[in-house]
Amino acid sequence: MASLDSTGSSVSGRMRSGDLLHTGLVVALLLGVWSVGGLEVSTGKVSHLEAMNGSTVLLPCTYSSCIGIKNLYFNWQYNDNGTMLKLCEGVITIEGAEPRVSVEHERVEFVGSSKRNNISILLWNITFNDEGEYVCFARNPKEKNRNHSAVYTLIVVDQMKEVETTLTTIIVSVLGGVIGLSIFGMVVKALVVHFLLKDDEKNKECLVSSGNDNTENGLSGAKADTKGTPKA
Ligand SMILES: *[C@@H]1O[C@H](CO)[C@@H](O)[C@H](O)[C@H]1NC(C)=O
Ligand SMILES: *[C@@H]1O[C@H](CO)[C@@H](O)[C@H](O)[C@H]1NC(C)=O
Ligand SMILES: *[C@@H]1O[C@H](CO)[C@@H](O)[C@H](O)[C@H]1NC(C)=O
Ligand SMILES: *[C@@H]1O[C@H](CO)[C@@H](O)[C@H](O)[C@H]1NC(C)=O
Ligand SMILES: *[C@@H]1O[C@H](CO)[C@@H](O)[C@H](O)[C@H]1NC(C)=O
């Protein structure tokens, strides 16, 4: 019952998120039609990333605008349990100009380049506390200061666990291989024994039948003999 309930709720949850996605798409389309060529902010195809603790991750974000940019303001924020922490911010005065960036986090490095409309950042030496949502925000004054943002989710996994799981996978596959091979060997052995026994049985049958033939022959011979003796 409990498992049924949980699957039911997860399915409806998925459906709800699907509905949300649809509404989001419709809204995005409407907005897109409403303001053709407006600013777009994107974190790329992958909106979440799993990284090992202690590693350094790239939080990607790009912008594009057909109507052009002027004094584009952008920032990166971290959603720390509801409160938004600003990690860095900058202004791109004109298309192609390198941004003036101020970084407000000791492990954040701005690695973007306005030549490629890139406002990505690096987050160095991540810990489990860095897990969560990162928001790339941009506002183009050319568009009546309309706000644009894209969300990137970071998941931090334990390096040891990662190694353990790969080790476990290797051990399990090796064990599985060995067990599989021994089972295969046993099956082959059983088959061979089975066929050898069958051959033996056939031989026995042949022997028995030939024995019968012999006895029959013997009998007929005996009959012949018995028939012959009275004749003789
Ligand atoms: C992060 O990974 C290291 C292994 O490189 C491990 O020793 C350490 O305990 C991990 N940190 C935390 C907070 O679990
Ligand atoms: C997040 O905030 C809620 C209250 O707003 C608190 O109960 C919870 O412990 C917080 N979680 C973390 C991870 O700080
Ligand atoms: C990241 O960690 C390495 C080694 O622990 C250290 O040398 C480096 O300065 C750290 N980088 C930052 C930005 O904290
Ligand atoms: C943005 O710049 C970073 C650092 O140079 C690079 O690794 C990343 O691939 C770039 N992203 C895009 C979408 O160009
Ligand atoms: C855009 O975001 C800023 C906060 O960063 C807010 O003050 C402003 O009202 C927002 N503008 C619109 C049009 O939503």
C-alpha cells in the first residue's frame, strides 16, 4: 500500500512538473513573441552537475541578445537556503567590451569573456556546503530593465564514496564473471556427463537389443535346432 501511494504521488509530481514545464514553455513563447530578440540567459543544455568534494567546477552561463546590449548588468547568486548570496557582479558597457567584474566570494573566479557572450564562473575547492542552486542573472537596460535569469544546480558527491562505488562495481563484476564462468563450466560439465551417460545408455540398449537378437537368434537357432533334431 505504502509503495503504491509513494509511486502514485511521484507520478503525479512528475505530471505536475511536466505541466509546469508546459506553462513555462508557453509563457516563454509568449514572452519571446512579445519581445523578439530580447536578452536571453542560459546555463547551457545541462542545468545541473554532480562534482566531487574538493574539485573545482565551472558554472556556465551565456547571454545573447538580438537587439544588442548596453550597460548589461549581470551577477551570480547562490541560493543559501532561501537567502540569495551574491557571488560576483559586473557590467558590460557595450557588446564586445570586457566586463568590469567584482567578485565577492574567495573561491569564485570569473572566467567569462564578452567576446563569446560568456559570463561563466569557476568555483574552486568545493565542499558539501556549496551544494545548491546558483542563479545567473542579467538585466539589459535596453529592454526596460527586464530581468533574466537561469538556474544551475550543483550536487556535491563524496570522493571516497565515488571510489568505493567504482571499487564495488569492479568487485561485483569480477565476482559475477567468476561465478558466471564457474556456472558455465558446471553446465558444460553436466551436459558432457549427460551426453556421455546417454551414449552409455544407448550402448547398453544396443547391447541389450543385440542380446535380444542373439537370444532370438539363439531361440530361432534353437527352434531350428529343435525343428532340425526331429527332422534328423
Ligand atoms: C572530501 O573528500 C576527501 C577525499 O579527498 C575526504 O577525505 C573528506 O573527508 C571529504 N570531505 C568531507 C567534508 O566529507
Ligand atoms: C533552512 O531554513 C529552515 C528555516 O527557514 C531551517 O529549518 C533549516 O534547518 C535550514 N536548512 C539549512 C540546511 O540550513
Ligand atoms: C584550492 O585548494 C588548493 C589546495 O588545497 C589551494 O592551493 C588553492 O589555493 C585553493 N584555491 C582557492 C581559490 O581557494
Ligand atoms: C565560457 O568560458 C569558459 C572559460 O573560458 C569555458 O570553459 C566555457 O566552455 C565557455 N562556455 C561557452 C558556452 O563558451
Ligand atoms: C529585477 O530584479 C530587481 C532585483 O534584482 C528588482 O528590484 C526589480 O524590480 C526587478 N525588475 C523587474 C522588472 O522584475
